[in-house]
Amino acid sequence: MKSNDYFVRLMLLVLTLSQTTNSLATEAIFNRASGALSSTQLVSAVLAANPQLEVVQAIWQATASRIEQESALDDPMLVHSMAPQTIGNQQNGFSQSTEISQKIPWPGKLRLRGEAAGFEADAANENIAALRLVLSSTAKSLFADWYYIHQAIEINRINQTLLAEFRDIAVTRYSTGLASKQDALRADVEIALLEHQAIVLERERRTILARLNTLLNRLPDESIPPPSKLLEISSLPDAKSLHDNALQSRPELKELAARIQASKTQTELAKKEFYPDLNLSAGYNSFWDRSEQRFILGVGINLPLDQSKRHAAETEARARMKQAEWNSIDQMAKIREEVQIAYERTDESIHVFQLYQNKLLPLADETLEAATADYQAGRGDFLTLISSEKNRMQTQLQTEQALADTHRYLAELERAVGSLEEEMQP
């Protein structure tokens, strides 16, 4: 009982130290953010702190530990026998025998067992790479959300200030008889709506914050630095090259390739099971009267008479190999689909952003400037001014949304391809 308690306390200490280390690593990354967090820094923090990676790494370590076990010989057997009734026999002496034996598998069996375990460990190792890819993509997508919500809050604040200025202009014109009181009231209504929108945006900010902290294995309300500016992306690599790279880079395909090799090795091992294993032994037997008969060497084999179960084992191994091969073919088709869909979404979002950034946003700015000048000069009405301001604000939001969408879809494309670091730098 004391031993179990000690083991439990030791494991709790290890887990606590691990969590503390991850927390310190995360805080160090945030401190280096120097007031603005980048997407790369967030990904690094997630990969350093997310507990799911610890789970798959533990699975890999457990699987890798099977290699030495499978390729090792069985423990030797030691057998000691005696004749109790000969104890104290003065004439013939105490009769006993001791024998030690070692099972030696047919040549090649241990090697194949170790190789099969090695391929299974390789497959488990690819699960780590696959999870890192998913976590990286998720972190980048959430970073795009984190960026957009901060931009939306800032746009809301700027437009509240602008509407307050419009209201002051309307009040001044009303006091001089150049406008009706209704203009100021319209401004008050729009300001109230923006104040309500600010509350909604803040709630969305806290929601994204909770999701980010969950990914970072932190408390939901812990602070995270504001995001740095998302870089504009003008183009994508050639789609065909991305498809080719995906089929070379995706860890899921590498995992299936390792499982195919493991199944092939198991098939070869199943063939070896038709051959007997050896059992070498040596012993000393004092039951024999003559001393030259007491030391014994022996060799034994098992008799693989039941061929049906060995044929069944070979059939099972071949079936599992076929299963892995067809899973690989199916996974290739799905990867091609994922790459194509993500590519089309990213390409479209780049076009949408460029449309808003280069055409619609400048037009919205010009329209607002013209409406403001016309109202101040008495040539325009306040409703047109408010409509122009709302259109400009909506265009600003859609521009930032298009930029965030581009990075969100790009994160999906990176996950589908396996990586885009070498192909492009946004």
C-alpha cells in the first residue's frame, strides 16, 4: 500500500512539473510577443502546451517500447527436481536433478517480430505529426478570428467617435435653423446601436479568448496579447504542385505506409510459424548411479501439426495488408479533395479581399467624404450622411473579414497539403 501511495505521489509530481513547464514556456512566448502576438508565436505556444500532444507521444513511446520486447528471447527455464525420500540416505545419497533450457525461435522470427513492432511504432509516430498539423491549423484559424474581432471592435470605436461628430454638426445646424432636430435624434439612435454592437463584439472576443486558452491548456479568462497585423496574400502556388506535395507530406499517408509494411512483415512471420522452434537444455541428474550419465544435454522442438490455424494466421495477415493498402488509396482520394476545396476557397477569399481593399473600400471612403461635405454645405440630407457612414463601416468590416477568411482558408490548405512553409511565405 505504501509503495502504491509513493507511486501515485510521484506521478502527480511529474504531471505538476510538466504542466508548470508548459505554462512557463507559454508565458515566455507571450512575453516575447512585445505587445502584439503573431500567428507563428501562437502556434509555437499551442504546440508547447496542448495536452493532446502529450497523449499521442505517450502512445508512441508505449508502442516503441514493444520493439525490444518482441525481438527478445523468452526467459530461460530453470527446473529443479528431487526425491524427498532420499534425504538423509547414507547409502545412495540425496537424489536431485537441475535443468536449464532456452527456447530458440526459428531463424528470422525474432527479427520479423521486431520489424513489425518497429513499423507500428513508425505509424504511431506519424500520429504525432498529424496532430501537430491539426493543432497548427486550428491555432492559425483562431488567430484569424482573434485578429478580426479586434479589428471589428476598433472599427466600432472609430465609428462611434465619427457619429458623435456628426451629431455635433447636426446640433449646430439645428441651433442655427439649418436642420431639423430629427437629424440629431437619428445620430443618437445610430450611436446607441453601435454601443449595443460593442457589447456583442466584446462577448465574442471573450468567447474566442476562451477557445484560445483551451487550446493553450490555460484558464478560459487568462489574458492573451492582441494580435499583430495579418499580412496580405496576393497569390497561391500552382495547384498541381500542392497536390503532389500533399501526397508526399501528409503524415496520414506515411502512417498507412508504415502499417502496410507492418502487415507485410506479419505475413512473412506467419509463414515462419510453419517451422518449429528449438529448445536447448542442459542439466545435471544425480538419480543416475553412474557419474558419466548425470550431465545431460538436450534439444527439443515443437511439432507444428495444426496447419489450419497457421494458414488462418497467414490469411489474416494478408487481409490486413490489403485493408491497409485500400485505406491508403482511399486516403489519397480524400486528400486530393481536401486540397482542391481548400485551394478554391483560399483563392476566392484572396480575390474578395482584393476587391474590397482596392475598389469598394476607396469608393466607400469617397462617398462618405462627399456626403459629409454636402451636408455641411447644406446640399445634402442627414439620412444620406448616415447611410454613407454605415456603408463605409460595413465595407471596413467586410474587408477585414475577407482578410481573416483568407488566412483561415490558408490554414486549412496548409493542413490539407501537410505544410506550405516552403511553397509560400505570406
